Amino acid sequence: MEYDLTLEDNAKEVTVINGSEAWFHFIVPEDGDYLFYGTTDSSNCDNYAELWVNDVNVTYNDDSGGNGQFLIHWTLYAGDIIKLNTYRYSHGSEEITYTVHIEKVPEDYNSLAQMTIASSTYVSGLAVGETKKYRFIAPASKDNSNKVRYMFYSQMYNSSEGIELTANISLASEVSAYTLDTIQKDDNGNFYYIVELTPGRPYIFSITNNGNAEVNYTYVYAYQYTETDGGKIGGSNQNEPTELSIAAGEHWISYTAEEDGIYTFTASDINDSGYMYLYQVKDSQLTQLAQQDFYSGNTEEIADRILNKGDQIFLRIHQRNYEELNCNVQVSWEIWEITSVENDNTKTITTNNSGEEGKVWLTFGESISEGKYTISTAGATLKLYKNGEEVASTPDNNTGESQGNTITFAYQPNEKAVYQLGITATGSSVTLTITKEPESETPGEGDNSDGNGDGSDNSGDNTGDSGNTGDNESEGSGDNTGDNTNNGSGDTNNSDNTSNGATTGDGNSTDN
């Protein structure tokens, strides 16, 4: 099999079997250093190459390209006639498939230290203002993609003040050089650098100390990178799980907190062991909030993270060796679904004792009627928010375990208001209880009237007995009798007055 290569058409995929060979022909267009190499997405492809210049076999190579692939760097001159003979190592009979590349590279390319993708590169003794360069070839894509995203990042722990690392990646080829520079930093001064690489192309990675203090050492990693937009989190309804199937490398999921809350990030249905990290990002600055190991078959959490509305969050997850990983990821937040104020009327919340206020969403079932309600706890101060506005709170200094804190509020179902309960705790958890205040009763009042009358009873029952009788008699030609009776649920007064005396005329007069 024979093929032609040029700097413009510089890659060919071939398959060899039963000891066959694939020959490639190339006419050198200009003086310079050239790179001949193979790439494959197979882990069982051991090829071999011989370089012939003007019909002279000048060199050969087996594994310098890594992953069983050949790599030859050679200085050539305009007009040189090149033949590259490739085959399976020792002309083995097994079938292998690989891609042969040719690139023009800088003169010092092969003298640069080699960086291995999907592994670590140790960088030591980086003085202020110093730049170090490393060479690498972007691995072949398993899905034949033209571009594959990678994340390059440094790893310094507890770095001193004044250290500022920056990085740069460019194609080694002089005919198509370009630079990619999307970068983020963490609070240790490490960079996180996402780039799109063309599989099989040679690149130069540069790292520079732009700070005012020497870097004793750091590690630089490069792994395939995929990402998912997790969308908005928070509110009265929980999100559905996200199913991840990671072929290799790292996966980053971005979230935006739509509301204040206490959040938990969970990995479940995991097929292998690995790690997950939680970051908050602001102005390209990454702050690591938590890290959690996970294991096959387990469910692991990064729990009780207090987030505020608008926070930008990254969840980073990968298999222990950056290989294939399948799992489900879900973000949840504390919601207290209040369906009763008699039996099932308590809720235990796992809290953050950092002194930050975490907010719990309150939802009320249809059985919760209009009225005044009290929420109580111990060991925490409480604030109640209605439609984002604070409407009730407990004293800030009343947080002892033995002291009870309560807030009281009026609830009206027809308002359809949004309620959140702010909790500032001193312990790892608090138990909340909600009760409804009893309706008040107003005493009744009797209705007294002359003659016979019944007093009204208004939410009360008053009974009093009192009797006064007075008899006055005098003789006369007239007879006057007064009889007043008052009957009611209040006091009862009986008076019977009789007067007999002489009058000018005869007659009887009765007043009832």
C-alpha cells in the first residue's frame, strides 16, 4: 500500500495485517524540522516506522509517540525525497489500524520535555518571569471527532502569596500556529484551562510564573473534558436526576442557584470509584467548597451547602483513573412540606454551623387552614421570609440549646405567598415544630329589659342570682301595686312593692 502526504493533506489512516506494510511519499517543500508519527484510539496497536531520505534509511522508531506509536523528528531540506515505511512491530500478523501524520515543527521541538495527556507533568523551580515549554500530541479521538475539548490545570497546595501561574497552548506547526486562552483560577493560584485540540496534531504547552514569588514545584494535568448545563436550581419543586455517561476524562456540570437555600449534591447508581468536587465561580475565580470520594454501588453526597440566589456552581466528577464512568447526579434542597399541625408537624434539618443563614422552603398542604401559626426550635435563631421580605424573627442572642425560639405568623391560603425559613444554627441539626394557635373566645353579655325578657348569650355564659324584696303598706282608699320582674341570664332582681293608702276617691291602680 502506498500513499502521498503533503503539509496540507498531512494525515492518512491505514490498516495492515499479516505483516503487510504501508508506504508514504513526501517531497520536502522547504528547509526545516519535520515530525513523522502515528496515532490510534486502540490500546493494542504497536506499530513501527522507517524513515528513508533520498533512498537512504536514516532512522527508525518504535514507541516514542506513546501508546505503542512511532515518532520521528528529523531535519530536512527543500527537495528531499521522503519515504516512510510503516508496519506492525516485527511484521506481526495481527490486524492494526492507525493514522500516519507529518508536521513541520520548530527546531527545538524535540528538545522540549514531553507532556503526557491524561497524566501528570511535574514542573519544578519556576522562577519569577520564567516560562517552561512542553511538547505533546493530542490523542486520537475515540468517536472520530475533529475537535476534542481538554482541561489543562495546575495543582499547587497552600501556595504562598505572590504566585500567579498562566498557561498557553499553541500548535507546534509553523504553517498553522494559533493560541487558545480561556482560563480560570482557584484560590490556591492554580489555573483551569479549557481548550479544543485537533486529534493527532502536535502542540506546545507553555507555563509562566507571572507572580512575584518563585514556584518550588507544581503538577500540570491534562484530561479530556465534557460539560453539561445543569440549569437553575432552587424553588418549591425539586430537579430530576442527570444521567452521566463519561467515556474518559473529567465531566463538569454548571448550575445557577435560582433561590437562597440549603443544597445537597448526590451521586448515585455509580459503576466505579472516583471523586467529585464542588466549586463556586465568580469573575473567573474558582473557590472549592467541598470534595467527596465515591465508590461503586454507593450513594455519596456533598450535603448542606448554603447557597445564595445567583451563585454560579460547578460540580466536577471523574472516575479514579479518569476512565469510563456512569452515574446519576442530582441536586436537591431543603423543603418542608407542611401537611399537618397536629401529628406529623416536625421537621429535622441538617444545618451548617458556620454561622451562615440557610433557608428552607415552606410549602403548605390543602388541609392547612387560615390562622396564626407558630414555628419553634432550640439551638438556632429563625427568620421568616414572605415573598422575599422578612416578616418575623427570633432574638439573635437566644441560641442556647436549652432555650426555645419561636416565630408567629398569619397564614392565608388564598394569598399563594412564597415562604422561606432562615436558620442560623450552632449545631449540626435542628428540629422544627409548627403548631396552630387556638382561636380566642370573647365573654357574652346579658340583655336586661323591663318586664319579661331573655338575655342574649354571646360566646359566654354568665349567671347571677340576687333577690331583693321590699314590702311597704299604708292604708288608703286606693290600692297601688307595683310588680317588676327581670329575668335574664345575667343578674335577676325581684321587687314587689305594695302601697295601701287613702285617696280622695275610690279606685284601684295596678302598674306591671
